[in-house]
Amino acid sequence: MAVETAPPGWMQDWSASGSGKNARIGILLVHGFTGAPPSMRPWGEFFLAKGYTVRIPLLPGHGTKPEDLNKVKWQEWPAKVQSELEELFKSCDQVFICGLSMGGGTTLYVTENNNERLSGIILVNPMIHVPFISAPVGYLLSRFQKLRTSVGNDIKRPGITEHGYDALPTRGIHQLLIMLKITRKNLGKITVPVQLFHSVEDHTLPVSNTEIIMAGLGSTNKSRIELVNSYHVATLDYDQELIFHNSLTFIESLATK
């Protein structure tokens, strides 16, 4: 799972311009907490092969060492995604955001502030809360232990890794909980089309995350697809192709002709 095992060039921002009729449709893919761009890279390359313009950012505090994630303020994550969004809008007429886990929570936060600009969002096992752990509780826990055992790499397929951190930075968790609390309060502001994928067997997040999001969204066009053969990092798991092809259909249905 270590960062060092990632293919050369995969632990950094990645972008590629599309081609043909889909070149002016942008897709931004956002990885999860303690994760990295490799968890989204196959999905991004799938879209690129279909002609879409793609960007996969490395979120602040990630891709280096776990201790760095304890130094980040929550505002830095949506700010990074917003910056990538602005880059896409320079060359694209439509933009979609795809988020995995905490990347899903960040996607929701950014969408709340860009609701009129985005054409839709796609969420995979998105995060909106941690049961029984509020931001104040998270703060107290972070004062006693800076690093905890990692919850990453929850993948059913053997031999597959997301190349994330081997430890869980607790001060980073506290910042994450602050962002999610704000995001949850404003879910009703989101009215863009939403497609959500949820793993039936997820060892990282309980199904309450999906239920809270689906109930709170202001969108009338929202759908949920269950994944029966994947764990949390479903973008790299057995249901990978199901996610890829259903998300493609979703985007094609919303693309301006």
C-alpha cells in the first residue's frame, strides 16, 4: 500500500486533453483520504480513451508521508479541487466531478458552491460522516495520538493496492470531520444530477453515509447503484468495469448535443 510502490508519475497531479466530439467535456476525479491519484487513474484513462478531457489532482497532504496530512487545513482540499475545476472550464463547455470516499465528500462541498456550473457528479462510496465521532471528539482524539492504524486499501481483488498511506493521521481526520459537517448541512443546495455507487460490503464506511447523502440531496435526478463484488475502493475492485460503463452512460445522457 506504500506510496513508494506507485508507478512513476502516478503520485502527482495528472491531466490529459481529450479528442474528437468529447474533448470539450471535462471530467475531474478526486481520490479519498490517505489515498492518491492511482485509485482514480484507471477510471480517468477509461474516460480519456473515450475522448474526454480529464484531470486527477493529488490532494494536499497526500502522496508524501502520513505526517504531512496532519498539517493540512480542511479548506485546502476543496480549494485544490476548485482550482482544477477552473482549469477544466478554460477549455471545456461541460464539467463533471467524480469522487471516491472523502473525495466524494469534497466533491459534494465543491458542488454546493458550483451548482449552476456543473453538469453532474458521480460518487463512489462517498463519505459524509463518521458515526459517533463528531469534530470536537475528533479533535480530542487527535491530541492523544497523531497516527493510528490505516483503514485504507479495502479492496476485494487480491494483489491490488491504491498506493496510499500505511497510517491514519488523526489531526487530518479532525479537519475532515469539520468539512463533512459543513457539507452535510448544505446538501440540499445540490440540484445537479447525481449518480452514486455503493458497495454492499464496505469495511471502511457504513451505509449510513450513502443514506444521508441520498436523502439530503436537493437533486431530482439522483440514482444509486449497488456494488455486490467490491469493498470500499471500488474503483480498483471487481466492479470497476460496472462503475466505468455506468458512469459513461450517465455522462453521455447529460452531454449537450
